[in-house]
Amino acid sequence: MATSVMERERPRERLWSLGPSALTSVELLAIVLGTGQAGQDAVSVARRLLQPLEGSLRKLVARPPAELIQAAGIGPAKAARVLAALELGQRLVTELRPPAERIQGPEDVVRWVAPRLRDLPVEEFHVLALDRQNHLLRDITVTRGILDSSLVHPREVFRGAIAEAAAGVIVVHNHPSGDPTPSPEDRAVTRQLVEAGRLLDLPVYDHVIVAGDRSVSFASLGLIDGFAPRPAR
């Protein structure tokens, strides 16, 4: 990412004269940072932050907050501004994404959860609570793991779904490794949840694993029998 003359021409002034869409990611990040450090302006600090990530904001989102804080010229205050800006961007994407009126298969699940889960550096386990027509009632975060492991208990998985009076659930988690292949632990947890769902009369329709731009559905693999969307009324 070579230094450009335009980036040196005060990003804030360029934003007001040309609009934010005319600015590079480096310039926008420099505005969020506000100031640089001794001997380097905000544009230089922003460029140094993005350069090892090939300019990718997705990769910046995936960096652990502690690593961002330790980057030269950042610190806790600037890191907080960057994290807040990235989270606002993700929430905007969620608002603009058409609501998933009905979950009819693994593709709908992936469309719903992938933007938030695919690049996380730690594992998260979610439950999608569905009504009798498979409309999404709520996306519930059950656990947020450390590195690539997450402990899941049926009580925590079904608690929120029961509160929503759900008719069924789909469980979802991510693999930070980038490989969506179900692990032995994933299979064991899934069997446990399916059995608990039978006892509660709250079926588990599917277990979807998201890893980067790839995903795996237990139902598609024939490991779960329960994904059978009901017809709309």
C-alpha cells in the first residue's frame, strides 16, 4: 500500500469536499484515529495498521482487541474508536440485510450468521429460535469461547429458546481455524443437544458450522434428521 499524494491532503477536508466514498480505507481509518504519534501523522499510523493485513477491513475486524491496542501509535483510546467504528459498520450491514422471514435451509442460516461469525478470532455458539413456520424469532449468543474452544451445555442452549416460546432451534458456531469440518467434540455436543431437544419437545433442526467463507450443515451431511421446514400458513 504505497503512500499516495491524495492521502497526504488532509483526509477530513477530502471527506467534506468529495464525500466519504471517495476516501481510501487508510484515509477513513486515519479520520477514526484522529491523531498520529511522534514523527508520524494519522495516515501513516493507519497505513501501518492495514498494510500487514493487505488493506482488508475483514482481517482488521478479526484481530484480537489486545493485539490492536499494542500496535504502535494506537493505544486503548484509539483502539476503542476503531473497534466502535467497525462494530457500527457491522450493525449497518445487519440493518440493511433483508430480514430472514423464514429459515428454509442451511443457505438461509449461513446468509444470516456468516457476516458476523466468519472472521471472529474466537469461537461463538449461537441458537436461532424459530416459530412454527420457521420464522426467526431471535438469534441468541450462548457462549463466546477462548481461542478455538467453547463449552456448551443444553441448559444454556435451550433456555433462551424456551423463553421465546420457540417451536424448534438451529444451533450455529464458527471455527476460527477456517476449516468447517465437524470435530469429534462438535458431533458429541450435537448428539447431546438433539437428545435434549427430543426430551423438551424442542427439536434441533440443524447444526451449522461457519469458517471463513465456507460452511457445513449437519442436516446436509445426514447427521441430523430434524430440519423439515413447515409450510407457510
